[in-house]
Amino acid sequence: MTKQIIHTSNAPAAIGPYSQAVKVGNMVFTSGQLGLDPVTGELASGIEAQTHQAFKNLEAILKAAGASLGGVVTFALLLIGLADFAAVAALLS
């Protein structure tokens, strides 16, 4: 199978020695996404806005790979503190 590196300017550029995503066959493996605005490079203000922006970034990367959020099998969401858990859970339900 061929490995294809995925990049889009509609999501923040990868910082460091990794890519936004890698596509192998019909599977796409994305890197972790923060709530960074891809135009300004600034972190969105507040956990709700950061979560929303992180998903927008993920969606843009998947689109560049010819995929969509509807095809996601699993994802991990990391929070710094449990104080934000309820707000993020409400966005995902």
C-alpha cells in the first residue's frame, strides 16, 4: 500500500517532525489537534471554542484526505483538567 502525507492550509501546520495526517489505503491517521485558528495561529478563547476549533481543524484535514467526520471510527480527547469535562461532554452529545 502507498503512504500519502496529508496537508491542508485549512488547519494549523504541524509543528515538529510529523504531518497533519497520513493516508494508507482507505484509512486516514490524523495527528492531535488543538483549538488553534489556522489563519492567526491563536488559541481559541475558552474550552467550548477550543473544542469547536479542534473539530473544525480535524474536519479540514479529513476533507483534504478525501474523508469526513462521519467515517471516524475512534478518537481520543485529552483534557488538562476535569473541570472542563462537563462543558466538552455537552458539546459532544
